[in-house]
Amino acid sequence: MSHNSFGHLFRVTTWGESHGPSIGCVIDGAPPRLALNEGDIQPWLDRRRPGQSRYTTQRQEPDQVRILSGTYEGQTTGTPISLMIDNVDQRSKDYAALAETFRPGHAHVTYWQKYGIYDPRGGGRASARETASRVAAGAIARKILGLGVSIRGALVQIGPHQIDRNRWDWEEVYRNPFWCPDAEAAVRWADYLDGVRKAGSSVGAVIEVIATGVPAGLGAPIYGKLDADLAGAMMSINAVKAVEIGAGFNAATLTGEENADEMRMEGDDVRFLSNHAGGILGGISTGQDVVVRFAVKPTSSILTPKRTVTLRGEETEVITKGRHDPCVGIRAVPVGEAMMACVLADHLLRHRAQNG
């Protein structure tokens, strides 16, 4: 299996399966002399860790990260950084009945069609477990970006239920189990997800990630666009089915007058009067907030019988037992933040290489 790497100057390769002994990543291109130890990475992994509420999978993984290479006396050396996270709470027996049965909505069928072999335990490489490696890489990317760049994510929709943007409060994001910036919506979501969970079903979600303090000039015209790389990064997250930048699909409903981000001068700087472009014009950052939204589909592992086929071509029905997220989008918030950080760090290094 190829294509397990992303990025150019800041390049990340992830490895491992959901029910293998461990997962991890190798990061190439991190500059030397960055202060780095496991304590810089662990808090970000703790935010993504499963089993922290009844609304996520109850798999209990401490997600303790180990730095295996690339540092000396608490600093990066400029050589590849290898990170490893042990898997300690696998229950492979939950998937024994699925070894020869395709789950509707799951990648099992396409992996089998492409490779002729598939690890069904927890979804293997197609599992959301892989995203822990991305979050670890994102912690190092944040080091490269520095304190001037802030990256924050929030859940803005679960199933058909959206937040009220007039009640957006970043502090509220850290007070509820949904990363929800609207306190009233979080209460409604709790009741809604309890019903979904008890029914053995699942729902999708929409996540919004905002990067503040991004300098103007990141990205390159045509084939190196910042928004193209961000869209590809978010789409690479397992279960993501759509990505928007700025106004996104809603831009199609606006007139040219409404969509234009007008400008004025503020001292020696250009000041934009709106941000429909999501902080990116012509593939290059404007200095405004970079705004990305992505939609995560419902978890394919549900208790409702669904029609499917087996590896031998037999028609059958399947239900999936085990420990699964009723809304995998909840834990996708820190993953989206990490992918934003990795892309921005890569583009920052590319910008410095060309422009000094």
C-alpha cells in the first residue's frame, strides 16, 4: 500500500493498524533546535483520546506517545522524528464475524477489490485510530508555526441539528463533550445522541476549523494553492465526505456584491471588511482567518441489519457489534486542527524557502 505520506517540506508518514501492536508516524522536515519532548505532544493526543464520554467509542486507549528519534537533549536535530503510540485495548474478537463480510458504507470492499487482502480488525488502516498519528504530527507542526498562529476547531452540526452562530463562545467548546461553541445546542445534542446511541445507530457531523494569525503569502498559484492542500488534507481524514473553504457552497447563493471582500487601508496594512474567501485568494493566504469546514459521515458500524455480500459473493445481512462512535465527528475536531497545522507548517516552510 503506497501513499501513506503527505506534505512537501514538512512531510508526515503514518503507519500501523487499529488492532496492531502500535501505530505512529515519521515526520521529515522539522527544523532543527525546536524544543520538543513527549509533554509537548501528549496534551493534543489527550483531546482526541477515545472513551472520554458516553458519546464516543468506549475503547480505552491511553495514547501515550514515545519519541524514538529526531531529538537530542530536548531539541529537534533536523533529522526524521519517529513517534510511536501503543495499542493496548484491542478486541479483535468483535470483528471475527466480519472477516468475510463487507460492511455497507465501509472501505472493506474497496480495499479488497484493490489489494485482494484486508485486515478487518477494527477497520485496519481505514480506522479512525490512524488519526492519532496525525494529531501527534500536528503538535510538532504547531511548534513550527509558533505562538502567533492559533488553530481552533468546533463542532457546528450533528445530524440535522446546527448551532446558533449568534451564541458562538470559544470557551464553551471546552465545557461540553461535543466541542460545541453553543451551550444550548450542546444540551439538545446530548438528548439527541443518547437516542441515537441507544438505538445502536450513528449520525454524521460538520466540523469548523479556524486558524488565526496566519501570515499573508502562504500558498502558491495554480498547483500549490493553500486551499487545495487544505481541502485534500481534510478529505484524507477517514469518513470525511465534503470540504468547504470560507463561504463554501453558500458562495453559490451570493451575488458578486455580497461575496466580494471589500478592502480599506489600516495604517500600512490592507484591511478586509468581510471574509467570504476564508482567508485565501488565488490560493494564497490574505492574513485573515483561514476557515475550513468538513462533513463527516455516520459511522458505518451499526446494530441495524443491513444488506450486503460476502467475499464469496453470497448475499446476506450484517450487523456490527463492538465499541463504536455514535458520532465519529466528535473526535474529528482535534484531527481537523492537526491537519490544518500540518498544512500551514508545510506552506510556511515552502514560503520561507522561496521568499526568505
